[in-house]
Amino acid sequence: MLNKDLISKFSDGVRVILVTNRKGNEKFFISRHRQEFEQKVKEEYEKLQSGFRIYSNVNKRNLEKAIRLFKEQQLKADYIEQLRKPFYTRIERYFISALSSPSSRDEKQFIIDIDDLSIENEIKNLMSMNNIKSIFEYGTITGKHIVVEPFNVKLIPLSDKVHVLKDGMLLIGFK
């Protein structure tokens, strides 16, 4: 399933796209604008095998902040011999990491990740009582994601059934 409503709402700006399965097989892509995002997601979804998922950042990324962080990591690797070879042999991975870092986000939205739908109404009541504004919500494989404006995370009691992701990944599609 490919979530086209989610794609139309969260595909603009610089974003990291992750294609992965539970076994740790991963591919990363960077999109710079909506058309590139939509094209890459479409291409990857057509090739997607059973058990794989496509994720993307909830928040747009700030390329300048990511470049600065990447250069700091690069400089550190240049002066610490044990880091040099791993850094330069996996340089793309380091840039993806810098771009995915919370310090490189260009906006601030949270995801309330509900893994047990039996508590959905309770969470929505807490959101209403605490004026937590919902931006978008959608079903996941095992529950629901609610994209919200930033709030004091202490207002939502966390458990193994609900998590607040301050710079999380959206489930764009899966097979």
C-alpha cells in the first residue's frame, strides 16, 4: 500500500527516503523537491518486495545545517586515524546521517505513534484537553500515526503502546 495523501502532504523540501525491511536491508535516497520525492517513491514502490517499507522524515531537512554537521564529522575523521577509513569508505552514509539528524531539521513536527488502537480515544482526549493540534493522521501496519504540532511530551503518558517521536519517520508505503 502506498499512502498518496501522506505523500502529497509531506513531500516538499529536502527529505530523506528510507527503503528497509526488518532484517536490516536498507537503501537511502535524498529528494530536493516534491516532484523528485514523488518520482523516487513511485520507482522504489514498483520494485518493492514483500516485507519492505518506505519511510520519510516528518520534517523537511535543512541542507545547510546538514552540510555543516557533515563537515564537522569529516574534520574529526581527518584528525582521528581510527575514524578516517570508516568515514571515507562510507561517506554517503555519513551525509545521510547528518541530514537525518534532529539538528538538521527545517521544521518541527512530532509524531504520536499509537501501537494499540484500543487507546486511540484516550490519546485523542488527552490531545484535546491539552490543545495538542493534529496536522495529519493515518493508519500504520500495527496502529496509527498522528502528526502534531510540537508540545510538552510529558502531557502524553508513554508506554509500550504509545510513543512520541520528535523527529520521526513517516510510513509512506509497504508491501
